[in-house]
Amino acid sequence: MPVEVYEKRIRKIEKDNKRFGFATSDDYKARCHLNLFITNVESEDLSIDQVLKLYRLRWQIELMFKNWKSISKLDEIQPMKYERYTCLLNAKLILIVINLQIIWNLKKYYYASTGKILSMFKCFMTLQRNFGTLHEILRKKQKKSEKCLFRISKLLSANHWKEKRKNRYNYEDLLDLFLCKSNI
């Protein structure tokens, strides 16, 4: 690890340990120098830099699934018969896909018109809270659908913009920029 990253890790653990009255072991300090990546891919097939990029991408995917799980409350499903559980889970997954489709289309639209990108997490939360509006759209009442989509669009554009990070882009940011710019 670079010295700056090592020192940042040590400062963080020292602060936490001080708060709880613990001492940081020399073993732990030695491990802070390392990043451990375990893979079954041969070193000739992927370089260390490529493995690092793949792990970062994998982590972003993990975070996205975690967000879906928490927003859709998949972990709060009560015990039930297998068939009912499968039906409920599939319904929630279909709703996630519909929400994603709405969000991606609005992201492209607002990026083209304002140059700003909507936050996936914030939009997902709002769509989940406003399920009734989405349900009206899905029932295909044409006149109401347009009004509902306009209402959702206004709601999401009010304060759901992605917050800028300090001179750094994660893979979701890069994916957003790529997909939003690709259809302009």
C-alpha cells in the first residue's frame, strides 16, 4: 500500500481504539500495509492492475445489490410458503427493473437538459415511497400516466442530484457519464 493509505488506515483505527480503550496490535499495523485479493485467475491472464479494477467493479455491484435489498426491504420478508415467497420476490425484482428503467431514462433526459446527473439511490428511495403513483402508470390509464410521469419527473428533479466527490469517480459515476452521454 502507498504510505498515505497506510497512515490513513492507522489513524482511523487508532481513533476508534482510543474511543473504546483498546490498543492497536503490531500484527494489525503490519496487515494495514497490505491489500489482499484472492482469485483463481492465472497471473498471466490478468495483471494486478486489472484485478484491482475488477475488484472495484465487483464492489460497486455489491453496493448496488445492497441498496436494492435495503430499499425494497427484501430482508424483511416474513416466513411463508415457498410458492408465495417466489411470487413476492419476483414481483419485487420486476419492480426494481421498472424503477431502474424510469431512473435511467430520467437520468439521460436531465443530463442532456441540465448537465447534472440524478442519484440512483435517492431516486430509488423516492420511487419506492411513491409506489402508488408508479402503480397508476402500470395500470395504463393513458391520461393519468402522463400526469403521473410528469409528477415523478418533477419530484426527482427537485433535489435528487448526485453529490460530487472530491476529484474522484467511482465506477457508478463513470457508468452514469458514459450512459448519459451516449444517447445525447
